[in-house]
Amino acid sequence: MEKAYDKRKNIVYLEVIRIVAILGVLFNHTNTKGFFLFATTTNKFDYVISMLLSVLCKMSVPLFFMISGYLLLGKQESFSEVIKKRIVRYALVIAAASMLTYVADCFFRKELFSIRELVKIIYRGDIGTYWFLYSYLGLMLMLPFLRGIVGALSRTTVYYLVGLKILLRGLLPMVIFILLGYAMSPALDVIMLEDSVFYFLIGFYFGTTENLYNSTRKRILCRGISCFCIITTCCMLYYEYKATGAYTENFLGVLLPLVCISVFCETRHCLENTEFPDKLRKGILFVGDKTFGVYLLEPIFRICIGESWNHLTEGFPPLLTSFLWCFLIFGAGILITWLIKLTPFMRKLV
């Protein structure tokens, strides 16, 4: 979710990806009302739509990592700049967001505030949905080293990395489950295949090299592969249910790398050289700039108004309820983030 600080700042297609991705994050947190509705519903339409949306919304966090990789890996910064601009900033964001969420939780649960509990929460990251912040902070801690890898990112090495990701984290687990019934990852641990590092690196590559989608043949091929990956993922979810009697997220993201690359390149192809009306461009940039704040505020909204919302929408179609919730939190988050960013210090954090 990192903002640009150089000539890449205010690239409209990146902001469009951010906006779509944050809506996906919000939908990902709707549980059985939306994201996991397919596991509980008997309505066939809701089943198909919710499963499809659940697969697609899993792209959200990888896309954020890809955007950040594109914006940050090519920058030249000293260690002190990395520490002040990146590491300290995200450490402060984690502490502040966790504290606000914990205070809200204590208030609505009518529990006593505890410094000891707050420290444990910040250390372990076990409140809200802030695991992304910890992963991102880890990337910032390794940023000087990751920048050193940029020189090794060629077409061959990146395609090799993507191939390994699909093979070891996608195809192999699926084959093992189909043949043996085991839903587990292989013991082989390749650090570059961790989602945060992987998407960070490929985001830089696919954002800085000639776009795949400039070729009509490659564009058609990528779209076909993406559709195949999405359909295969849905089939694996259903197959696992038939084999075990339960739906899980074990195979929800195993083929996502190819889909994320396709979406990133597709959006870049369609929007990178598009001339937008000035008001529309400014509107997209304004909203995209506030998506990080929406992410930070969403767990607090859920604590404060989630129960009231459930009572208010009782009896509503579940998917409609989920969509309304996502747009409500999105709009409220944009407004509050805008107000927060009016303060100079907070503008630098959020």
C-alpha cells in the first residue's frame, strides 16, 4: 500500500488496482455473509457467486504487495531513510492501529484496559486483521537486501520463480491431496516463495518491463490461463468438500500468482496510457490515496457497528448485505481517512 515518492507517483492504474483491492479486502472479511457464504448456503446462485468472488478477492493482498514492490524496489535510499520512512512509520502504524482497535474492543465488551494485554496484542498481532502490516514491516526490514536482488530479476529468473511458486505451492499440494487425501504444504521451504517476498519482487518486474499485454497473442494466452486457474481453484474447493465434508481455504490461493500477474498487466495495459478527464483522474487519485486508511479502520468499524449492522440487515439476502457493508465501510473509511490526513503528522503515517 506504499505511496510513490518519485516519478511513478500518481499513476492512475495503480490507484485503480488499490481501490479494487481494498474492496476485495473488505469482502474477504464478511465471513459467512459473503466471503464464505458458499460453505453454508443452499442457494445455487449465491453458492456460485460467493465462491467466485472469494477466489477473486484473495488477489487483494498480493496486488498490494505487487504495487509496493514496483514503487519501492527501484528507489535509492540510505539505511537511515529506510529506517525513518519505512520501518519506524509502519511500527508506529501497527502500534497505533492495534491500540485503537483494542480500546474499541474493551469499550464494547465492557472489559478493563490493560497495558500488559496491549503489549501482548501488539507483539503477537492478535487483534483486528493487521497481519498484513506485520508482513509489510518484515519487508521493510529486508528492503535494503531485497533491492540488491533487483539486478537478478530477468525474464528467465522471474519466470523460474513463478514456475516454482506454481509447482511447489500450487500443483504439488493439489496432486498430493487428490492422490493421497492430504491437505498440506511440502516440507521444502523456499524463502523467495513466501507471498510477501514473491509478490513484492514480481510486482517490480512486471511494472518496469515491457508489458506482457502489449502482445495480442500473450494477452489472449494470459486471459485464458487466468480463467483456467480460477475455474480449477473453484473445482478444488468443491472436490475438497466432497472428499472431507468441509470447505476450507487450503486451495483458495494456490494458483493466484498467474491470475495476479494477469490482472496487474491487464490494468496496466488498459489504463497506463489512457488520458482521463482531469476531475476523474483527481478523484481516482484521491480515493486511492485513502485505501490504506480504510484498511486500518475496518476492524474498528466491525467492532463498533458490526453487531448493529447484523440486526439492521437481518433477513436481507446475504450477498446484498455483504456488498452494502463493503461500500458502507469503504465510504466511511475514505471520509474519516481524509479528515485524519488533514493533520500533517498523520498524513505522513496514513
